[in-house]
Amino acid sequence: MSNIKLAYITCKNNKEANQIATKLINNNLIACANIVSNVQSIFKWKSKLIKNKETILLAKTKKSKTKDIVNMVSKIHSYENPCVVFFDIEEGSKQFLTWVKQCLK
């Protein structure tokens, strides 16, 4: 296991995703981010079916940074209950994984 995580964060739009990614990078919590625009989301919120366009923020980080990421995103996100989840990166380019670790010392 590489000890590297992929963060998955849904945002209301590109502007919010960019603001969150920039803040996380500037606070040394993520090495890099990708923003995927115009995603169709369907979910129930307060007993109501919601269909919205959202933006997905994908970010690479270390396991030791995940709690701080959740805390920071919760403070600056526009959603009352933002989706901030992490996936293990089991394998990948050794050079890339080393670069992520070096970025987050």
C-alpha cells in the first residue's frame, strides 16, 4: 500500500472547486487536484429528490492529511453537508507517488 489517498469532493461549481483546491494546496494538504465539470448528480436531501449539475474535485494526498482536509473543506464549502471521501491508491506510477509524498512533507 502506498499511503496515498485520492480525495473525492463534490462542489456546486467550478469556481468553488477551484477555491477549495487552491486553499488545500496552499495549506500543504494536497499535492494536486483535477476538476471535472458539469456532472449530473441525483440525490435525496431533506426528503426531496434533487437533480443538479455539480463539479467533482479529485485530489491526491497522504493519509495523514485526511482529517485536516475534511475540517478545512467543511469550513469553506457552500454545502451544509459536503461530500468529502477518500479512496486508497494501492498502486501506480512510483515516480508520481514519490512526487506526491515529496510535495506533502
